[in-house]
Amino acid sequence: MPFRVERLGRVPYAQAWEYQKQVHAGVVAGERPPTLLLLEHPRTITLGRGATGENLLLSEEQYRAQGIELFWIERGGDVTYHGPGQLVGYPIFPVGRRVRDYLRRLEAAVMRVAGSYGVEAYPSPGYAGVWVKRPAPVPSWPDLEEKLCAFGVAVKQDVAFHGFALNVNTDLEDFNLIVPCGIRDKGVTSLQKLLGHEVSMDEVAERVVEAFEQEFPAFDVRRAAYDAPKELT
């Protein structure tokens, strides 16, 4: 069965969250193929099942006063930020009990994308996501780790949803409004920061799809054309 790719553009978080649930229900019921949603969100903070709120640096009212929406959701992990210039992927794929294998494949797919830009990225034991190293300001100090792509996944009725957030041209200053993922001793980066120039979002999205085709061979990787619902475009 092919997996479907839907490019949705920039979608408010609440609207995309509801649409995810609709797609998830369709995949669970066997009424639609596994589906990869690719999109951006306006400035948004989400807190996963592991969050207590302690890694928020402002009150919810202060975030909203700055035009940042805030949602408590069912994915794994703590707090993260979404915003323009960040490519968000929601793979709504059947995973059964192979959740760990599924996460390793997600990591491998994102590392392929980074590698296609000459960026050496890697998974960090004990921390979800995909990371890069940055030389420390003092030669005798260990290299610094910065997160390029955050992961936060949920699995319900053997089908995964939520997914990853890859910083492409993201305004990294907004991450200073939280303790990203609750990790205080590591940083956040983007392809733009690493490469020194803005990167085409369309190009990155295409490379993500190609990487998924390579890393998820259990699916027939024929691409299915699909027009997104008008309310999501």
C-alpha cells in the first residue's frame, strides 16, 4: 500500500491537530493509506505527556499576549516550539508494537535530509530527536550539542501520529521563551544557521519525502497525488 503525502502549507495548530485525528481515524479503519502530512505552524508552543509546565518561562497569558498559542497535547515529550520556517511532519503510519524501530527510521530519514546538505547529524542516546555538534568556545571544553529536529510521537490503536519538527529557517530566538524539551544544557539550531543562508522549504520537503521513501521500505513507496481540503490551504 502506498503512503500518501499531503502538503498543507501553514496551518494553525488547532486546525492541524483536528485534521491529524481525522486522518488517524481513517488509517486505523483502513479507509485511507498511511499518510505523511507536511506543513508549517504559526508561532505555537506545545506540551506533551511528560510536561508539567516547569519548562515554560512565561505564563500562558504572556505567551498569548505575544501572539503565541499554547496547547497541551497527547504526544510524548515535554515542551517544544513551532513556527514559520520550521517543517513539521506528521507521519500517520501503522507501527504496531514496533515503536522503537519506527523512531529509529524517523531519525534515519531526518539524518538523510541533513546529510543531503552536507550536515553531519546524529541521534543522541537518551534524548529524542536529531542533533549536530558545534565546537565549544574554549578548545579544551567538549563540543556543544544542538538539536536540529525535535521528535514527539503518540501511538493509538497501533497507528502513530504527531511526529517531527525540523528547523529549516526557524527564528531560533523564540526557543529562548522555553526550555526546549526540558533540556537545559543543549542548544537548538537550524539548517539556515548551519549553512549560513536561507534554505528552500519546498526543497527540504521534497528531500524529506525522498528520505521517507528510502527509510520505510515496508510501505509501497509509490507517491499518491492528493489535493488538500480547501480549509487547510
